[in-house]
Amino acid sequence: MAKKFVKAIFPGSFDPITNGHLDVISRGMKLFDELIIAVGRSPVKNQLFTPEERVEMIAELITGMPGVSVEPFEGLTVEYAARKKADVILRGLRSLTDVQYEFQLAMTNRAVAGIETVFIMTSEQYGFTSSTLIREIASLGGDLSNLIPKSVQKRLKQRLKKTGQEARNSRSETRSDSEDTILNT
Ligand code: ADP
């Protein structure tokens, strides 16, 4: 019997991509014939990088990985999966806390669209890595060299410098506004 071609999508925010995500991608690559990393716009999460920037960062990291590609998507994951004719959704698991949330998500996706979710457990060293934690550590100037690729570290540094600068500028604008008020009264 001919082997079935299996196409998977790996949806997520990837804000930014971490070594934990990359670990799941490199394991997934061995299981599926095609793997599309789908970068979503989360309506609830506070985002540091635009979806286009996140796609760019991931594209640099997956060159040389056969069958793996990246693209942005909007809307429901199951609708995107149907458009791409994906057979499965891939998700990563770090801990029991993930299981509870991911289980609910996978059941819902199967109930509404009949699509299966495949889970890959991360390596132990990335069990505590999340993009949120990475953003927090980076904003406090911590060392992230074991948790994210060098290229991502560089972009994070640049972005935080810029946002720090913007925050300082807006604080000084507010100050001069109040100084104007004082001068005008
Ligand atoms: P989402 O907002 O969809 O949760 P994330 O970018 O946070 O997007 O995560 C995308 C997927 O990658 C999820 O399945 C998540 O559980 C998984 N993931 C995140 N960090 C890790 C990690 N360190 N190891 C393994 N899987 C991870």
C-alpha cells in the first residue's frame, strides 16, 4: 500500500520563536511530509513583533529544513487548515498545564472541523520556555542564549531598545504637556 502524504500545520503566535518551538518543528519534520508553520494574529495577546516580522525571523531559521515553510494567517485555525488541505494540526506540549488547555482546543477543533491534532512533547530543557517569559527576561536584560536563536536575540534587543526609546519619548511629551498647562495658567 502506498504511504499517505501527510501535511501538517503548526499554528501559533511565535512572538518570538524560541528553541522550544524549533525543537517541536525539527521533530515534526521527521513525522510529516510537509509542515507549514502558521503565524497567527492573536486578538488577545499583547504582541511585540508584527506577524510579518515573526514570519521573517522564522524563515531565516528554517532554511535547509526540507518540507518546512512558514506563512502568516488570520482567522480560525481550522478554516486555515481546510484552505491548506492539511491533514493534522501540530501542537507542542511542555507541561500538564499545557495539556489541559490543548486538550480542550483539540477536542473543539475536531468537533467543529473533524481535524485531528498531533502533540509533540518538548525536550526537558525547554519545558519552561514560553515566548511571554522570553519577552519578560529580555526586557530585564537577562541572558537568553540557551533559549532562543542568536538572530532572535539580536532582533529582541533592537526592538526593546526602540520601544524603550518610544516610552521615554512619550513620557517626556506628557511632561512637556503638563509644563505647558502650568505655564498657561
Ligand atoms: P499560541 O498563542 O497558539 O499558544 P505559541 O507561540 O505560544 O502560540 O505556541 C505555539 C505552540 O507551540 C503551542 O502548541 C505551544 O504549546 C507550543 N510551545 C510553545 N513553547 C514551547 C516549548 N518551549 N516547547 C514545546 N512547545 C512549545
